[in-house]
Amino acid sequence: MKVVVIGAGVVGSLVARELVRHDFDVTIVERMPDPGMGVTRANSAIVHAGYDDPPGTLRAELCAMGNSLFQNVCEELGVEFKRTGSLVVAFNDEEKKRLDRLVKQGEKNGVPNLKLVERNELLTMEPHLNPGAVAALFAPTAGITEPWMLAISAVENAIKNGAKFLPETEVIGFETKGGRVRKVITNSNSIEADIVINAAGLFADEIAELAGVEHPPIHPRKGEYILLDKAVGRIVQRVIFPTPSEKSKGVLVLPTVDGGTLLGPNAVDLPREHKNDLRTTVEGINEVREKALLLVPDLPIHKTIRTFAGLRPETPQKDFYITAEMKPWGFINLGGMRSPGLTASPAIARYVVEYLIEEKFGIKLQKNEKFDPVNNRINHPTAGSVEKWDRLIDEDPSWGRIVCACNEVTEAEIREAIKKGARTLDGVKFRTRAMFGRCQGGFCTFRIMKILSEQLGVPIEEVKKSVDGSWVLDGHVRSDNT
Ligand SMILES: Cc1cc2nc3c(=O)[nH]c(=O)nc-3n(C[C@H](O)[C@H](O)[C@H](O)COP(=O)(O)OP(=O)(O)OC[C@H]3O[C@@H](n4cnc5c(N)ncnc54)[C@H](O)[C@@H]3O)c2cc1C
């Protein structure tokens, strides 16, 4: 049975990987050059504990289940996941009452070990926290991860198990016949399909429209962030939330898996046609800074190395929009994937295969006996022992040539990333963390471009940052003989 997955964000990628555990012929179509470059690329990267969402919603059910599956998925796919725990901080009695409500909600959602901590214990746990805090909800099962790497690694693993991945390929229509989708039409080919999975993130409503399927309109809700340098050290040990509002979980302060500190996001609603608007604004960044300082007053904001924005795919309904359509038969919507879509993604993958495909469509699942769940991450020798690193250098001296000094990434790692499918600077960045450190590529970008140019066999002017048109070099300013 042929299944086409549209979109290689964390949701589509994990669904594709779940499908290849069974005997499906899977094609993943992604319009970006790499997996994980949509909503999945820019978010808070938190694996939520699961107390935020109202019991009985898909968000609540799939978030709690996703959290419990996360560790195993990350171990299999070589993705970092740290169960840091999270704290929702109250600054007055009114907010403290809301924490009680969150505890009850969390318990109904099946979240284990939730606990209210009083001021003294809280300030011992997090000494940099605003001393005006009166209490907090501690959720030990919350964690942090690297969402883009989860998508990249899930696609690599799906390919290893037989899936086809079509990057830089945009779905532009469908061919339906006899009440079923027969073909997915892209800008370069058409692909036969029995089942179509719409995991197109911000564009899931437009994809559904192309298939004549109902989907609530999606509008982007921007969230802006400030990233602080690793040199700041672990100023907070856990994910720190303010008490949430109706609209969002608020501006947070949290550690990143590679040792940085992240502040944000704010929440700014944009019109529907602004789905590509990833600009940061002075007002937005100031809002993030001020709100983060309320939580942790001595944050060294001058150690900012980057600001960026992500877009939440909001629908008028608060819940995820997950449907198995009977008209046309075989069309599955995975829309409205706002937070906690990342946390829920391993559970969504199971829900699609074991409930929507098997139960709703009545398709008997046949196990793929050869399924191998493991995807090895690119070796990062500077994180291991010097002896091991020495041995690698003996085999290939490029393991000894550091290209990204901030994150100590070697030339060999960059070459490995290109072998694994990176075609752009971002493809290398998100696989290796080169250009992710303090200089943000200021010193190493050109060297990485040279490696990309050499290994891909393209002139250096054709090396892109990410999508078509994102050229870094505009041409020669001097000819070779002047
Ligand atoms: C500011 C912010 C903070 C968040 N924080 C968290 C958090 O801490 N924890 C959490 O659990 N969740 C969080 N989320 C939510 C989480 O990031 C998303 O739920 C998740 O990344 C959605 O993944 P996706 O695969 O549905 O979408 P995407 O990652 O956007 O993937 C969809 C893919 O479809 C592709 N596509 C679109 N149209 C087409 C087409 N026509 N043809 C081919 N391909 C197409 C896109 O290029 C894209 O790669 C946050 C979101 C935001 C924006």
C-alpha cells in the first residue's frame, strides 16, 4: 500500500518512520531542502510534562503519551533529550491558586509526580530565580531536546528502512478518482498514493483545500526568542515558566541541550498571509527581555548571540486537528500542530498508524520484519576521549581539523553531514551544530561553503543558506588574474 507523507517536520517525519515499521511503500515529500526546517526549526524545544491542556482533548492525551515515549525515540535516533524538569512559578496568591488547578488538570491527564514547592525550596532549586516568587509547580518529567534533529534523524531512519525522501519538492495538487486520492501532484512529478498524510504544518489548511477536504483556517502566531551564549553557564537548571495565560504559556527561561540559555517566546497574532514572516522586531525582543528578567533578574542579556522567531500554526479550535477522511477516502489531516506538537509527535505517529490507518480505514498492519529502529548520529570526537579522537585522526586527518571553533566541529563531521544528505549551510548547521555557537558562523561559514562546494561538485557561488534564492555569494568582484 502506497502512502505519501506531505511535510517532513517532526510530525510527518515520525509518522513516516512509524509507517516503515510496517509493510507500507512510503514517500515523504518536503518542499524545503531538509527535514525539520518549518515550525520544527524554531520553537522552545521543550518536552512538556502534560498538565497544560484540558483533559479529554487530543492535545492532553497525546502530550502525556508523547512524553512517556520520548526518551526511547531519542535513544534510538541518537537525538539529545534531557529530563530537566520544569517549574511554573507563581508570584502571588492568585497565581498560586492557578497552580493548584494545573496540578489537578495534570493528574487527570495522567502526569506523574507533580508537586507544589514553596518559596524556600524553590530558591534552593533555582538560586537565580526572582526572590519575589511565592511557590511553583514542579513537573520532573518535563525535558528539553533538539526538535530539528529529531525530524532529520527520523527521516534518515525511515530512508534506511525503505522510505523515499523527496526534498525541494512542493505538493501543488491531487488527482482523485472514485472517491479516493490516486495521485499527489508536485512541482516536479506525480506520485501514486493510496493514503495521503497531510503534515504540512502552517500550510496544512492549504493542502487540505487542494484535496477538497475541510480544514479550519490556520493563522500564524509569532513567538520571538533570545539565545544567550554558552559562556553564561547553567543560570537555570530547569525550564522556568511564569503562570500561564489563556493565550500562551508565557515567556520562559530555559537551558538548551547544548548548554545555552533560551528566553522566549512572546505571542503575536499575524494575518493568515504572513506564514513566512520570521522577522524579529525591536518591540518583540524587548518584550521577551523584560518578561524573562521578571523571572530571572540577573540574566546577562548582553551575552545574546542570536534572536529568532517561530510561527505557531493556530486554528480557531484549540485542539490538534487530526482527522481520517472518508471523502476522499484515505486522506489524513494532522493540522493545528501548535504546542505541544513536538512533545506529542511520537504519540501522533502511533495514533496515525494504529488508530487512523488500522482501525478507521480498516487496513491490516503487516510487520516489516527487517525494521531497524537505530540511526547513528554523526560522531562528535571532541566530546569523547582524546585517545579515541587520536585514533580517528590516524585513520583520516580531517577528524583533526576544527572548522567551527565555537562548537569544536571538525571537517570530517561536516563531510559526514553532507554524505547524510545536507545540501545547504543550514543542512550542515542543524546536523553538526557548526555555526550554532558564539560567532554564529562569522568565522567558519566560508570554510563550510568551500567543503560543500567541493563535496557537492558545485561552484561556491551556488552554495545556499537554505531555500532557493538564499545565496551567500553574489558573484566575483575580481577575476582570477588581477
Ligand atoms: C514559538 C513556538 C514554540 C513552541 N514550543 C514548543 C515546545 O516547547 N514544545 C512542544 O511540544 N511544541 C512546541 N511548539 C509546537 C511545535 O514546534 C510544533 O507542534 C511542531 O514543530 C509542528 O511540526 P509539524 O511537523 O506539524 O510542522 P512543520 O515542522 O512546519 O513541518 C511541516 C512541513 O511541511 C512542509 N510543507 C508545507 N507545505 C508543503 C507543500 N506544499 N509541499 C511539501 N511540503 C510542504 C514544510 O516545509 C514543513 O517542513 C512550538 C511552536 C512554536 C512556533
